[in-house]
Amino acid sequence: MKIALYGRDFNDSVLPFVQEVFDALAANQIEVTVYQKFFEFVKDKLNLPSPIATFSGHAELLNNADILLSLGGDGTLLDTLALVRDSQIPVIGINFGRLGFLASINKAEINDAIKALVNGEYSIDKRSLLSLESKAGLFGDENFALNDITIHRRDDSAMMIIYAYMNGEFVNSYWADGLIIATPTGSTAYSLSCGGPIILPSAQNFVITPVAPHNLNVRPIIVPDDVELTFEVEARSTKFLLTCDSRTETVDRSVKISINKAKFNINLIRLNNETFLTTLRNKLLWGIDTRNY
């Protein structure tokens, strides 16, 4: 088995857990390749096998990994999309962050999780993505998002008006600080914090959630994922912010945006002792509110 490791810079308190990952991989005789920038960060901080292979991008990862293991929180796992893209290499995350809906493996479960990977004790969740199109060619060949695409005013600008259309039919004009278009995966992220619903990963829907809407009768709306959504912006400011997951661009208000379901999925690994509902209960503390007892 070949496993690729991806991570970001982190504080030294995480180092013992990262060392545990490398030790567990070595103990299970797994061939490892490490993201080059992450390797440069940890090579003098950890006891690493020598020599060790590295990779720098999508092309080098192809045919050199059976699984991509993300070390960090959900934001770190979202970074891996630019590396995996449409290769179908499955991704799993060890959570060194806080909530961790995507990076679901706890730091205390590292050894057991790697043994489960070796033994094939997991299933694959196929997660849909959003694809963004514009005449400006925004985000280049990384114009896709697993969680959400957002349209948002800049910090120094006034409220904006976002005109939304579905398959060419007018939906609404949103007077708000912004708009979130989220996948089922992203329904537990930014959209949830703005009052959006939780959607099961297998649902074939997207959700449009306004950010601080001026009109209180405006609420999130769930739409089928086979429609084309288009958006136009009116604002006092000449620029607004557009994000694809954690990637951000500043965009001229004259730019028209189209959003569709991407033509490929991302494969997330779910260990056999996990389900989406157990993750929800654990992360949102469902059923253990002390007021119930």
C-alpha cells in the first residue's frame, strides 16, 4: 500500500502525534510519500525514515498513492482537493484541529485507524462538488469546491444585492452581506453557522444560504444539484470577494458567475466504526445535553 501525507505548518504541541503517524505507517510497512512543503517543515523536528519520497503537486501524486492522508483539521483536508482533483484517490483526515467534520479521526485513534486502512476496514463516501464558471476564468483549473462557494462583500464595503437565477429563471434578489452556495458536505460548515440546514452527504441537493440578509423573510433554500445557478452582483463597491472553499479572489462586480455540480466526485474514506450520524452526534453533542438529565 502507498499512502501520501499532506499537512500544513503547525505548533510543536502536535509533533508527537505526527511522529506517531510516521511510526504507525512504518510499523505496517506502508510506502510513504510526503508533500514537499510539509516535509521541509517537519524533517528537522521528527525522526523520519531515510530516504523518504516527496511530491509537490497533482501530477506527481498520480499513480504514486493509493490513499491520501491529511494531517490537520477540515481546512487542511480541503487543501487536498487541489492535489487529488479527478484522480479518484481516496482521502482521509486525522483531526489536529477542533470540530473536524471531514477530518474525523481523533488523535487518540491514530494506530487503530492506520491498521484499519491496511486491513481494508473502511468504505468510500462519494462527495459531490461545486464547479464555478465565469468569463474571467476565476480560480483557473481549481474552480471547484467540496464545501461551498461564497459571494461576500469586502470588509470596508456596504451591503450588496445578489441576483440569483436557477436555469435562467429568477429566484430572488438577496440584500445581504453575502451568499453561500453549499454542497451536502458543506452544509455543516459556514452555511450551518448562518442558519442553513444539515443535509446528508448522499442527498442530491445544494443549499443557498444568505449571510446576514436585510429582509428577515429570506431563508435558506434547498435546490436540486442538477440545475445551473447564476449570480449577478450590484453593490456600491466595485469589487466583491468570491471563495471556493478556502481559496479567495477579489472580483469586479460586473462579473457574472455560474455554478453547477462538478463532473467528478471526491472519495472520502469512512472507517467501518463511523457513520455520518455518529459524527453528527459526537461533534454537535446530540443526546448528551445535561439539561436532559
